[in-house]
Amino acid sequence: MHNIDIDLVEMTLDVMKYAVDRITKTHPELGVPVKEEELKKLIGETITLNGIGGERAFEIWKDVLVKATVPIDHPRHLAFVPAAPTRASIMFDLVTSASSIHGAYWMEGAGGIFAENQAMEWLVSLTGMPTGAFGVFTSGGTAANLSAMVTARENWRKNDAFKNEKGLIITSVGAHSSIKAMAQVVDVDVLLVHSEDRLEGKDLKVAINGLTEQQRKRLFAVVGTGGTTNAGIVDDLEGIATICTKENIWFHVDAAYGGGALAADSVRHLFNGIEKADSVTIDPHKWLFSPYDCGAIIYRNPELAKKAHSQEGSYLDIFKDEGAHGFNPSEYQIQLTRRVRGLPLWFSLATHGTNKYKRAVERGIELANLTGQMIINNPDLELVREPSLSCVLFRRKGWKPKDYTNWTYTNHKQGFALVTPTKWKKNGSYETVARFCFINPHTQIDDVDKILKTMS
């Protein structure tokens, strides 16, 4: 038993040494994907009857497996929506895991939930929603959107006339894929409004006026987007809110990616109307510098969410007893079991202050605008549209779809950068174009220049 303790101490030191080294790196190695059969050949069987030992398992991780992954905080990872967790948040993610806190109920996790709630208060303040609005941290945007739509549907169905109806929601073609996936889980229909750019209030009005009487009866929610993943487009939230209020429809804003920009004075006006939403999704693990996984759902009236999500069970009764009083996060979203995933955000905010967050978000917007100017000045390149938030869509003149694909794989296989193409609708058809998304404050304009040169 004594030897096991010594081995555990040594392994702990090895892990901590690795963690410190990784946390302090601002330019980690960009991993290169390896086929499954190659990895199998390199490491063999790792799960055996007697185990291979911690030392060997950790060796495999740091020498083989981690090198076949892409660190999301690499300064030349500009694909999809990358992330750039602060060093403080990563360190506290270790503390959170080591603390073994169950964050579902106040009775078990009061201290951790209290800290989470302080971070949540700041998120709510960014939206400008009224006093009483509040939310909880989730695993990400999909879980947050799902929690919001379950709440909206149950609130709609409290009217006996709708109890047996299959619900209908309206959103734009630019909405995140999770909206359609969430609708399948909730078993509701989705009507997509086809607009070339952002969803305008007038487009929504036309869509509602075009519904049949039966469809109108089933319509219970509209989902606006606060920063599309593809192009950083913010819908006409003010116009949509006005219509939803008039029609008595639940207004949800999916700002999973773009919600971080609420902290940036330069673009805050684009989100006017978000304060009128019934629910808002924000992912701190995207543009608010938290580690995966950390999403958030905020409700104008949290009691409606509690009615929709509160679980019943004899073994859960004690959590609702007066003696266990406090805020129970599990009652406001779809998960019962949950870690206190908002703690790394809380620690990072407490460490750095909100002004530093504001500057870091503004840097992503600045990089997008500087890149836009570089593209305008390059005779071989062309902007597809003006940069929006931290997204830049552009084309390499003369390139076909396969050229963009080859460009992606060449840069990745060389361990240089992860940049991927996307599609943009032009004249009724979809065109393959290049896309950058800037999140990481450590990305330099020189990094962008080097990537653009690979398109020559």
C-alpha cells in the first residue's frame, strides 16, 4: 500500500509538471490528425486486465495521443469557432475537478454554486435583461438551447388548447445547426426563413403572416441569432422582439458564439433588443475565454424554467426541504448531474477583472477588421462580405472548392495552421469560400499574413 502511495505522488507530480508546461505555453504545437489504425499500431492495447501502469499510460498520452490533437488555443487555429481559455481558467478547471463538487443542488455544492452565480450575474448584466432574470451554466449551446425550448414549449402548453399540439418554431437559415437538432429532440417543427443576410423583423412578419391557421396555432417560439457561427451576423433582435411581444411568442436568442461581444463597446449596439428576450444562450467556452465545456442559459423569468425542469424523486426530496434551502441549478436546465462548470469562468473574472475581458474581446474584432483590410489590399483575394464580429469570409480569386480543401489539409498536415472553408449563398447558389474566426488575443497580424501567403 505504501508503494502505491509513492507511485501516486510521483504520478501527481508528473501530471502537474505537464499541466504547468502546457498552461504557460502561448504557442503550443499544432497537432496533426493520425488515422485510427496508425494510432493502434503505435500504442497497442491500453486497457488490459492488470493495467499498463500510470507511467506508461501518461507516456503514451504526451508522446503520441496529444500530438494527434489540435489545441483549441493555438494562435493559428482560426477554423470553426476556436477558443482561448485564460491560464487562470485552465488552472481553476484543475481545481474544480480535484474538488469533486456535485453542482446540481445547493445542499451539496453551495460554495461552488455561489461562485458560479457571481459569474452568472455578470453575464446577465451584459444582456441588459431586467431585474429577476437569471440563469445556469450548461455543457454548451446545444444543451442551453434545448433547455430554453423545453421551457418555452411547457409554458405554451399550460394552455389546455395546446396540450396535444406539436409545436412550431421559426428561425433563419443562418441559425446554428443545434437549433434543428434541438427541435428533433423536443419533437417540434422548424420553419426556416430564407434571408440573404440577417433575419429582419419584416422577414419574420412575412413568415408569420404566411402561416396557415393550424401552423399559427402551433407557433410558440422564435429563435434569433446573436452572431451566426458562419459569418458573425447578428439578427434584427429589436425588430424580432417587437413582433414576438405583439404576437405573444417566446423570443429566444442564440448568442452562443456572439454573446461574448456583448462586452465590447464597439459592437454592443448590434445586439439592441436582446434585453427583451425571454431566454438567451451564451457559451463562455467560446468568446469568454473559459475551458470546455461551459455554456449558459439565461431566462427572463427563471420560475418558468423551474416549472419545466424540476425533477421529482423520493431521494431528491431532501434537496427541496427548507433546511437545504438555496439555488439548485439542476432545476433550470435539462441535466440533473452536473459539474460546477462555471467555476473556471468565475476564477478568471475574479483574477483579471471585466475590463481585461472587454479588451480581449475587442482584440478579436480588431483582428477581423485588420484582416479585412489586408484582403482588400491583396489583388488575389476578395472579401465576400464586410467582417462581422470576429468572422471574415473571403475568396481566393480563381479557386475551385477542391483548392480550398487542399489548402486546409496542406496547412494542417504541415502543423502550421487550421483554417477551413465554408459555404456562402451567392445569386441563389452556394459558393465555397475561406473563413477566419478570431477569438485568441495571442493571434498576431503576422500569423494572418503568413496564412494568407499560403494561398499564393
